[in-house]
Amino acid sequence: MKIIFSLILTCLTYVAYSQLDGSYQNLVNRPEAKGLDVSIYVPDGWFFSAEREDGPISLSNSTGSDVIFITIKRLPTFYSRRMSNEIFRGEEYVQTLTEELKGKYGKVELISSKIISVSTYPALYADFKIEVQRIEAPLFLDLHFVQVFYEDYSLTFGLTSELIPELQRVIETIRFENENK
């Protein structure tokens, strides 16, 4: 039953996005992917940053003005779908995340959060307002944040512009290549 559901979901995703221009790119050989075998849909006119040993992978439009940051971390614990769902449903995780962002940026306000699906895994989608102190004047940013736990990996996406449809397209078309093996 699980395999049939996955096949139907894959077919629906393919049909929905077959009209879009772009291609899937596998990240498994990038050092930043830490061995995660995942493919991400890249719209035409967007490209990945050069490979580096650590840090986020950047997916940018052709002008470089809009960037989706992708961070992959290896975790010490295997997270099942049920565990992920329980973690994301609790208020404690979102509060901890908000406090971490405050420690990094200063003023942070959680606007909204909800559980979505990435492939067949529960994920946290959250919107934050961030005020970054600059010498000349404060900078106000909207941070769109998505996090999914896949087995013993954390996959996080961040976007600080209004290109939510592009972020949504990338999120909706993620393929974990070992999921059905």
C-alpha cells in the first residue's frame, strides 16, 4: 500500500510539474550534502553555488538577487515520520527555533507555523520577521523556513525574499532517492 501511494504521489508530482521548465539535480556528490541522496528541482534560470566543504548550498536566480539556502546536517538520531510529526506539532520546538534565531539575529518574531509534507515526510514551515541591526539603519527581513527530518538527516530551506512560489516548487518536488529502495 505504501509503495502504491508513493507511486501515485510521484506520478501526480510529475504531471503537475512536467509543464515547468527546469530539471532535477542530485546533491549526493556535493560535500555539503553529507551523503544524503536527494534530488531537487531547479527552475530554469536558477543555479547552485559552487561546492564547498561545509555550510549551506545556495540556489540562486540568474541575477543572484534571490537565494534559497539549503542546509543539510547529519543527526545522531534516526527520525521516523511519527517522531518528526510529534516534534513539529509541539510548541516547544518552534519556541526553541525562535530563540536560536534571536541568538543569531537579535529581534525575531514568529509570524506563523504549520506542518506541511516534503515528499512523504512531515516538515515544519514557519515564517519569521527578523530585524538585523546595521550601522546605517536596521534591516527588516521576512524569513521563510522549512525543515524536514529524513532518517538521520535534517534538511532545512531558508528564503528571505517574497519568492514563495519558487520555494514551494522546490519543496514540493524533492525526491529522496533511497526512499522506496
